[in-house]
Amino acid sequence: MGEWYPKERLGDLPAEAARRWGAREALICDGRRWTYGAFDREVDRVAKGLIALGVEPGEHVALWMNNRAEWLFLTFAIAKVGAVLVPLNTRYRTDDVAYTVRQSDSGTWISVDRSGPVDYAAMLADVLPGLAAQDPRAAAIEGFPRLRRLVAVGEHAVPGMLGWEAMLAAGEAVSDAALGARARAVDPDEPVMIGYTSGTTGHPKGVLHTHVMIRNMRERANRIGLTFEDVIVNPLPLFHMYGFSEAGLIAVIAGARHVLLDRFDADECMRLVEAEKGTVTHGFDTHYKEYLDSLARTPRDISSLRFGTFPSGMTSSARIARRVQAEMVPTFTGWGMTETFTFATMSFGTSTPEQRSDASGFPAPGFEIRIVDPESGREVAVGQEGELLIRGYMITRGYYEKPEETAEAIDGDGWLHTGDTVVLRADGHIRFVGRFKDQLRVGGENVAPAEVEAFLMAHEAIDQVAVVGYPDARLGEVAVAFVVPAAGATVTSADVAAFCKGRIASFKAPRHALPLDAFPMTASGKVQKHRLRALALDLLGDPRTDADAKPAAGRAAEGALR
């Protein structure tokens, strides 16, 4: 009788969509439009190009690219040839991206050449020694023992990298039969994606996910009622699980039309909702606040919108969430993290405005939850705070090449210890409260203080450093570095900014550097970061003046889709 739940392969989805909705529009991006039939043909062209390039089954393919149609074609093509996608944050800079590509053992690196003012080609040249002299089909680069293939997407040639059109041209020699054989050989129980998320130990961790994500998104489409009549207007980055799952993947599963923005722009997003009769959009509280502001400046007909997704539940996000229900569109709230792929809890279409605003969702099918005292491990009563533990088919099988971190996060019974503080409500919904983990959330991006601290310790004028969060009206919170200067040295905010620029992602760079003679310590020798956070407020002031006008965006996002 086979599997009780049919196993599917990510790379097969475009062909299935073409069979069902071939003439319907699949994607609109940068003024270009593709039907599902055309989308499927582009995926196959790219897949043949990857085979011609030499990409092997099981190979890890790093993708460093802003939102554009090629991102989606590549994602499904990589899966179709049996390789593993490693999506890279486009806000990474040289140190971040080098670590991730190296740690993931990526054999192929595909990058955009440039995006607006960001010169990715220049950063690639900094990261990869001797890039210009490489054979892009058989590279040999010091410090990257697995990396063999390099491809550049964009208008400009990058020495040492194969151009996009050249890769596609090479793929014309690959037969349909050869591609079909590769696609049929793919094992859906094997990893298809490694998504990197910042941990608390200082380095990003590669979260492994298999093709079972398709089941997860089919169940999501059913819960939210998404069909081929829907139009998803998506400003979220595809390298994040949130943007990929709730737009790039679910659209192909449901046959919806995906309107993809290259970056977040509230005015453009609302314009496209009106022009394309958008029915669905997504975002955190900072996005929705800007949507509301945009509509106040330029009223538009957004009556086509049916719903949005808006991870909420914290007091700071609930204020904006209530306004959105009343002034814009009903939303689905939820909680998730990279380790769960995407939402593991979610509200319903019948949920009340209070549940959509003040809670963080009801467990999705296939997920079990427990709320425990983190010290004793015993379950807490309904209404009491505790650490969220979650178990289910969609939990990651582990962190790539990090067995100790995997064992620490996932216990012997399969429970993922999230490190997040939640409350189980009497109505079965959870409410996200905060985090146990020492992690910042800067405008929707995770920042591990230990990682930034380790980086800053390389500065010759810094003897000790401790990074904490400081409230920010636009980003929710930003990093602040307290530093004990080396003997005879001084350290300023400008020094730290200059040291970070171009080397780590801008969202990780501390906005202020505050010198101290010594850190406040516990009796056991740990830095008392709660005292440093309070000291930052004393020294810099508290910018949180009007919670309605200035939402704590990062804190709203902490419990959502990390």
C-alpha cells in the first residue's frame, strides 16, 4: 500500500504545477512574467546547466543572491538534480559568507554579481584567493577544499566565475532522459536544504531539512485556504525560511501567483497589491507598520487582500497586530524557527482578532508541544511561563557537522529544546514571551552576541568585549558593545564601525561602543549582561517613547520564524 503519507520530491513540483496550471501565471518579478509552463521549462534549463557544470548528487550548492526569478529556478533545479541548497543571507559580508560556505562543505557557489550598491563580486574576490585565475568548472582555492564550481549571475562578467548564460548554454547538450534519470534517483528522505541560523555559541549552524517540507506546506495551504486563485505579494527575502516557505514554495504547491519584490519597499508592495489584485502578503510588525504608514500617505484599493501572515503574540507586536486587523486585513499568527522549517504553530481562519494579535498560534498537524521549567524539566501549568519543547516530523534531523550542538538541542526522545519562553493559554494557543538564549533580533535577523564578541576581540585596541541589545525604534533592537580597552588604548564607536564595515553583516555591527574599566561579574565569573543592558539605557537614553508609533520589530520577530 506504500507510505501512509506519500513522499514527494521538491524538484518534481514545477512539473506537477505545469500539468495542473500550465497556462496560469506563476511568477511576476522585475516586470517579467512566467506561466507555470514557462516556470517549469526554466527549472529544467537550469537543472541541465547544473549537470553540465558537473554538480553531483548530494553536492552542497551555496546560493548568494537577492530576490529574483533565478533564485527560484535554481532552488527547484538544485533539488531536481539531487543536490542540496545552501541559501546564504545576502546581508552577509566577507567573514560571514566565508565561514558559511566553508563550514557547509559547498562544492558549488552561485552568486549574483551586484545588487544595487552592494558589490558581491568584489567581496567574492576578497574571500576567494586568486579567484580571477580559477577555472570556474574546476576551481582549487586555498581554505575551501570542497569548492570546485563558481557561477556568477548578472550583467557583468566576473573573472574566474562562469557566467549564467554560459552555464545554460552548456546545459543544452544534456538530454531530457539524462535529467529525468537524475530526478528519479533523488531520495526524498535525504537532505535538500541546509538553512543557516545564528546560535548562541558564536557561529551559525546549518539546519538540515529534507523534502518532507512539502507535506508541511500542503498542510499549511489547507489551513489558510490558499488556492490557484490567490496572488501572494512577497517582499520577504527568499533566503529566509519564512519568505521561501510562505511564498516561493507554497505558491508552487497551491498554484498561486507569486509577485516577488527584490527588496522590502512598503509603498511598492501596496502598489502591487492594488495593481495585481493581491490576496496575501506577509511580514513582521515592522513591515505592517510601514504598510499602514504607506496607506496613510497614499490611499490604495487593497480590498482584494484576504489575509496576511503576521507572527505576533508579544505585547510589543500585539499593538500593531490589532491595528492591522481593524485597518488593513485579518492575519494568521504563528511561531516557528529554522529548526522547524517555518511555522510550527499557527492560528485558524476562524480565530478571533484577539487570538490573531495576542497569541502565537495553535500547534500545527504533526507537532507536539510541552512547556517546561528549564531547570527541573517538569511541565508547568497552563498560564505559566516555561521553555517551549517541540517534537514532530518537521523538526530538523540536526545541525550539519555539529553533533554536540545537535545533541544539546534535540534530546533522546526527539524533543527540540527551543530556548524560547512561552505560555500555554487555556484555548490551546501559545504566547511567545521572550527567549532564554542569549540572542539579539535586529530587524528580523538573528545576531549571536558571542559571534560578534569573538570577531571584535581581533581588534588590537580591545581587551574585553560584551555585546548586548539596545532598543531601536525601527529595528526593534541593535547591538551595543561594551569594551574594556587594551592598556593605553582607546576605542570609539567609529573605530568599531570601521573595523566591522565590509567584514560582517551590517545588522551584526554594534551601533555604539561604550568603554568600561571592568565588567560587572557574577560570583561565578560570568558577565552580568542584564546590568550592561540597563547601563546602556542610562548612558544612551531609552528611545521607546510611543509603542504604537515605534514597534519593537525585532522582539516581535523573536518568536517567529528564526
